Amino acid sequence: MADLPKPFRKFQADFPEVSQAYEALGKAASESGPLEARIRELIKLGMAASRGSESAVHSHTFRALESGASIAEIEQAILLGITTMGFPTMMAALTWARDAIENSKDTR
């Protein structure tokens, strides 16, 4: 996976026990049902988009690509939110995802 954002790495260093508990919670949630990794990452991408979180959109775009999602699937996961999060928020998230996709190509 791409390098974690610097603020998150600092959080991990400053609060290792909390960070480990956070990671364990995420793992437990991921393993609690039948969804495969690709679908989980597309769902998380949609959630990040709806929150307007640029760093989370980048992160989950990278993770979706790593789990086998296509660019078309990533774009649709964001486009589906157009009627619930609004056009400007959707466009921002689509722009961030496309930036992440381009950055992932630069690292290959």
C-alpha cells in the first residue's frame, strides 16, 4: 500500500496502544461479514466521499486499486453519491480519486 499520511504515522507513534486498538477494530469489522476486500474498499470510498475527506478518498482509492477494483468501479462508487451528497461534493471526491489514480500510476 502507498505510504500512510504523515499525520496518521505521527498518531501511530504518539499513541501506539490506541493505534493498535483502532487497527484491530477495523480488522474485526472487515472480517465480520461476507464482503470481499474490493467491495469493502469501494463502500469505504463512498463513505469517505460523502464526508468530504480528501485524505480518506485518496487512501481508499489506493486500497480499492490494490484490492482489484477497476477505475470504472471506483468512479461509479463516487458517482452513486451525486443525489445524496450533492454535485459539488461528488465532483470534489471524483477529482481526488482521479488524482490518487494518477499518483498510483506514477509509483508503478
